[in-house]
Amino acid sequence: MTNLKNSLTRRIIPLMAAMVSSTCLTGADWLQFRGNDVSGVSALSEIPATWSDTENVAWKVDLPGRGASGAIVIGDQVVVTASSGFRQDRLHVLSFDRASGQKNWERQFWATGRTMTHPKMAVATPTPASDGERIFAFYSSNDVVCLDLDGNLQWLRGLTHDFPNASNSLGMSSSPIVIGDTLIVQVENDAESFATGLDTSNGKARWKKVRPKKANWTSPTFWQEGDAAPMALLQSSAGIEAVHPQTGKTIWKFGDGASTIPSSVVTLDSLLIPSNGLTAVRLGEKVDDEEGSPEVLWNDRKLGPGTSSPIAVNGKVFVVNRAGVLQAADVNTGSLLWRLRLKGPFSATPVAAGKHLIFFNEKGDAQVVDISGAEGEIVGENTVGETILSTPAIADNEMFVRSDGHLWKIAK
């Protein structure tokens, strides 16, 4: 546990210092998909294992449209996106008071790009991101909206205007991340596929990289060690490309392929990639040119995740396969430790709060698994009664989860 805390501190503190100049972030924030460090782990939080309409639900609020995007938490507000209308061409950004659930503000925009999606998905599928001063909402229509924390529009980019063929018929779902003063967005599909780094202050492109022409629903992550410059890690069917977030310059590549649905996760000094099952590669090594690649630490074909991304906690990596079986393995060797059957199917990625992993299946059933013992144990089963496709957000001892129709705050 000490090694994990030291590693996370080594990665997060320099990144936060680069992200925020005048706003002080705390551990209570959850600023993007899978949290500030994109790990999905809130190690010190305690979320109740059971809840119901009359127990451990602090509030429940209505949402105006569909969405598979997760909520983010910025100080005392919870922000979520939605899309509405027959064509889902009305884009919403909503802010709620974290304590009471009262709506602070709502902003609406017309989509400028294609709004076709699979019926299971929605235009509001990517989770928004924040640098603590601004909110960045990205939609499957390839619209990027930047608001300040009071909901005032700062800038808007209709990326389809510049790249008219960038779309796929099932919809886009890659969530953006903020690294320093750059917003990194992956727009990857079977046609005009690219990734771009946008200046957070004005939305102008710092760089654009041509990416493999194949539909891709994964989200970027990052790695930073000490005071060294961070690197953005972009996943695609071709593998992983590590790039400098301000310039887009390639640092190294892992070219053995990767999944286009579950995303990679960083833990300690390694990257766990959904590739040929699950593959761990070493991070932090210097590579002299773009042809270099990181050292492969281990690979296990039986550890391949289904739709949910893997999560790593306390020296273990956890994956849920397509059959709904949770597998726990040693993060250093890939050796299987135990299995536990859950009730699926799953689209949302699990989150970790203290000694618990929390899984929401597509039916809206939540299963809370205690991972502190030699075997995993289900210690809570709950339901919200609505379809859940989004990954929850955790801040302090509070969890926020959304369906198409509602946003819940779950806390003691």
C-alpha cells in the first residue's frame, strides 16, 4: 500500500501542479474519466456497500436527455452531459450542487456533426474533463465545448467542420483528458481518424496526428514520473503510442495491437494493456527514437477484459471478462489469484473505494466486492432500476452515478 501511495503521489502531484495555476484542487475532485489520475481508484474513500430508496441515497435528480458519460466532480459541483431530441442533436452540460443536488446551471448547444449512434449508445457518451478552472465537454458529434465553472461559454470547436469524414455509424465514446494546458481528444474511426491536442485556453489545435483507420472507443491515459514531462498514452488497434502532450511528438510505440473497447491503465511503473489478453509493459524507460518500444513484463491471454477497462489496486489487477467473471491477478507477474462470478453484462468500468470494488451492470444492478482478503467476496448487491452504461465518479465518501434519466449521489 505504501508503494502504491508513493507511486501515485509521484505521478499526480506534478500533473496537478501543471494543470492548475490559481485553483487549488483537493482529493475531493474527480476531474475526468476514471478520476484525476485515470486509475479509477479512490483509495481513502468509504462508499456504503448497500443502499436503497430509503438508505444511503443522498439525492436523485432528473436529467433532460440520454447519456453514457460519467459525472465529474469539481469542488462543490457535479457536472454531467446529456443529449436530447429525436436526432440527439441537442447537447446539454449540467451542473448540480454537490451537497443538495440542486441544479446550479444548464447550458445547451446544437450539434454541428453527425449524431448517428447505435441504439445502446448516445451522443453524450464521452465523459467530460476539467482542469479545475474550466469544463471540457466532448460529444460523439465531435463537438468540443469549453465552459468556465459558472457555465459561461469560453470556446466551442466543431471538429467535423475541419474533418468532415471523422465519424462512425455506432457513435464515438473516447473521453478526453487534460494534461497541463492541453486537452487531448481521440477521434478514431474507419475514415478520417486522428488525435489532437487542443489549447485549453482557446481550443486551437497544438497538434494533430493521423491515427489507424479503425473504429476505436478507448480513452487516452497518461504517465508522469517525478519532475519529468508527462506523456500521453494513446491506444488503438495498432497498439499504444506515447506522445508529448504539448507537441504530439511520438516518444515510443508498442506495436503488438490492442483492444478498441477497454482502455489501458497505469499502475506503479507499468502500463496494463488489453492486448492479446492482458499485457504489462514497463514505463519510465528512455527510448532513443520513435521505433523504440517498452519492455514487455508479462502477458496472459486468459486475462483479457470484455467491455470494462481493467483496474489495478494494491498490487493486483482486476478484469471482468465477457462471461461476467471477475479475475484477480498479481500486477507484477500476471499470475491468477482468484475468480468470482458476477451478474453481467457490463459496459461501465468498475471503480475502487477503499477495500471495495464497485461494479454496475447494464441492468442497473450494483455489486460491491471486498478485495481485502485472500478471495474476493460480494458484500453488497443493489439496484437503481435503470440502465447504467457509465462509469461512476467518487469524491471523498460520495459516489455519483447516472443513467439516461437520473443522476444519483450515494453516500452514508
